[in-house]
Amino acid sequence: PGGKLSAFRDEQGSTVEHGMHGWWHQYFNFFDLMKRAWIPEETFLEPIPSTVVFSDGERRRQVEIKRRLPTPLFMLKHMAAMGRIKFWDAVSAIRPFLRMFSFDHEKDFDRFDKLSIYAYLAQCGATRNFHDFAMSPFARSFAFSSTEELSAGSVMSAINFYFIGHQEDVEVRWCRGNPQELVIDPIVRFIEARGGKVRTGTTAAAIEAGRGGVKGVRLGSGGNEVRVPLTQVPASGTLVWDTSSGEKILIRRTGDSFSALSATCTHQGCPVAPSAAGDSYDCPCHGGRFSLDGAVLRGPPERPLESLPVRKEGEELIVGAPGELLTGDFYVLAAEVEAAKRILRNSPGLLRHETFRRILNLESTEVMVARLWLDKKVPEDLYSGVFADLGFLDNYFILSNFQDEFLPYRAEGSVVEVQMYVVKDYIHLSPAELLKLILSELGQRIPELAGAAVRKWHLLKHADLFNHFNAGSHEHRPPTKSPFANFYFAGDWLRLHRNWWMMEKAVVSGRLAANEILKTRGEPPVQVFEPRPDEFFTRVVKWVYRAARAVKLSFYDLLGYRPLPPAGPLEGPPPHA
């Protein structure tokens, strides 16, 4: 339970997360969920200052605005404090800034989704400086991808949600400790205390549809039999077989007998692979290791790999068998997008409908996270922030300066987490190669850590965990309701009518699905907290800009004039370089 928010403890008892997650001021539905589950407010730290760090080591701390300013004046003050935005950069940003400021999620999203945010800035004539120091750090931190790929509609909608509406929207709170133990486990106990059952240690493999609705969820790896030609199975070593659903199975031959294991790690569902030496199966995501018969050799997984039934039939090997059919009145698919796609590929009854087929067009994006225990200290007032101007590293967290568990370590060194978002060209590298890259840039940007010795570290490779908000993807996203009356979706990758984002969007979509089910039973709905209306000054600016733009477009129509956008990219090499 917990998905991308889950965490585990290593062999020494230290917390390792999928990546630090922040709770923003406007996560009203998530905070309400935790209030219902009796999770105390003290679970979260008070907001701490964020610091932008440049490649030359210069630091610019987020300014503390004690006096309330109307939007967008407080945003301009934040941008000016960065120091790298010059006068002409600000002038070039007026047009895209006003368009983002007046963005309407319901009316404008589809139109701007076809265009990348990089292409949009180029059309508006924005400077490369504005892109590198203002837009790219936010876009990459928000959606874990390059501005060349990210949908302009997604970035504009997120900017409205996280920054534009209210001055306090920029405030973020971090969990005091392990989010699995402090947030997710209490929610599980809350469910179980009310008669719910949370079943772990199994896989939802397929969804079986009947006439007019879903009739059950097939459990177990693959959900169906897989036929493998005997000639494909080597006399020694492991055959890694890709099933039609995208899952993998591990097949071995010992003389005339065969064995098969699911390649799905029992910790968090990542696909394991044979080690370089061929004597174990390793998980690239969290460092788990299994023996060739599936037993756990190294955590964090606690359970062995699932053993699959195998039989010979002529010249084929039949692996697997239909698992248990779990039945209910209503079903909600609340998985990450790649897991949802794997389930749907095994569910032909669903793929007859376009809504489900479109989901297969959605993508995920690669992310890497490293947590390092170092022997050097950093200033105690450096907490977290962004590495600006397009390096390998994107975000950093000096955990030993603010998180309870790691505060004692501050006396002898530092515990640092770094997150990397544009990693297509790096994720295949070995841990040793990646550690060298990480330490080199970390020492350049935070000189106090130059030459630091690594006492221990964890590298997490998330190849298909995070949804990709790439340009043109919005049309493929389903709403909460599916074509089946008893089947619904939940998750941060859906299409919703308002601009909720990330963890808040996941919680909202779950509440919307629950309300659809409650409605069929004649029960009152759970409250869904809408994003707050913009401040008065913001609404005035938006109205004036939209009115002026409507007048301008009407004038253009009268003259039959269609302005052409500027040709060519922003000056300098593309962002991914």
C-alpha cells in the first residue's frame, strides 16, 4: 500500500523512500483524508525555506514574504530573488506569463496539450535564460521530464495550482519521518478497523468482463497460461520470457525438468533480472536480490518470488495457470499507469472499448533517486531545493538538517537525497558509474561535500513508475467513470475537470470514484474539496487579459489576419543537451 509514496527500511533500519514527497498547502483532500484516519498534524514539519543552487555553487534562498502581496507580485519577488533573470528575460516572459496566469483548466487544457512547453516558450519569444532559470526547474520538478516533451497544458495547469492562486500556495510541508509508517500504515489500519480487507502479496493480473459490467479480477502472475517453445529454453542459465501483457517470467531447465518464477519483485513490483554472474536475480529498483529458486537473499523484499506451475505439452512448455477470481460489486483500478496497462493487456473483454485501448497509448517516465550517507557536513540552514541550469541532478534534500530520524547524524556528516528526472541516457549505467556522476556534480554544486566519502547509499531506478505528462497525451486519459457501470479509475494520471495535481489528484480521483459508487446505493457523497477561487486581484487580471485577448482576436478575424509564431528554437542548444 502507498504506491509512489511508500517507503522501506534497509538492513540497518534507515528509511529509504521512492523519493521525498511534499504536502503542499492546497492538498485539502489529502489532509482531510489523514484527519479522518486520525493522523496527527504533527506528522508534518512546518514549511522550511527552499534554496536554488546553481552549477557554479551560488545559492539563492527563497525569500520570506512576511507581508501579504497580491498575485502575481509575490511571484515576481520570488523570481527577482533568483538573480539570474535579467531585464530582457523578464520582458520576453510577459506574454507567456500572462497566458499562464489566465489559463483555464477546463477551457484551455486540450488546446495547449498538443504543444510542448519548450515549443510554446519558443513561439512566445522567451529567452533561454527565462527557460533555464524559471521554467525548466519547475517543469522538471513537477513532471520529471524535459520541457521538450512536457505538455504545455499540463505545465500551465500545474503552475496555476501550485503558484498563481494564492501567496501561501508555494508553501510545502515534508513528512517528519517514514511516510509508510506515519501516513500509509495508519490509513490501512483505519480501513481494517471498519471491516475492510487490505490484501498484499498477490498480483492483480487481469479483469474479466461480462455482459454490461466487470465480473471479477483474476489474481496471480500473468493470470493465464503462457506457451513457450521448448527450443527457446537453454540447457543452462535463465530464459527471461516476455508475456503478451508486458510481464516477464524466469524459466530454467535442469536435465529434463523445468521450473518457472514470476520476474515481479515481491517488494514493490519491479521486474527482476538475472545478475551479471548468473547466480541470482536482482531488482534494479530497490536493490533486492533472490536466489535462482526464488528465495530472498537480500532485502527489502521479504517474500520469495512467486513460483509458477509448469508442464510440457508436445514441443511447448505451458507456464502458469489462471489464478483465483476475486469478485465484488464494484471495482476501482487504482494502479500506476504501466501497471494498469499490463492488467488491461490481459483483459480482452475491456479492450473492445476505446476508452481502455486509449490508455495503452499513455507513457511513463524514468526517474532515479539516490540517498547517501556522507562523512562531510553542510551548513545547518541548507534544507532542500532545486539544482538550476540543467545538470544531471535536479532536486536535493539535506535530510540530516530537518528530518527527525537523521538529525543525530548531523554531528558526524550528512544524509542527502538527490533526485534525477531526465535520465534516459543514464539509467542503464551501473551503480558505480552513477555514483561517480552524482558525487562529481554534488561536490560542484555544494562545495562542502566535495571529496566526501560515502558511508552507505541506496540507488533507486524507477523505469516505469511515474506518469509522463507528455504533449498530446491528455486525449488518451480516461475520466473516473469507465464504460462499465461497476468499474472506475483512480490515480494521478486521469483526466479530471479541475486542476488538481499529483498526490492530491490521486486522492480526489479516489473520492470521485467512491461518490459514483455511493450514488448507486442512494448514499450521500464524501465531500470533495475544490481548489480555492483565485484571489480578487488575480481574478481581475485574468478577466482583463482574457477580455483584451478576445478583442484582439476579433480584430484579427475582421482583417483576416493570422499571426505566425516565431520560427526556430530558443537560443542555444536544446535543454536535454
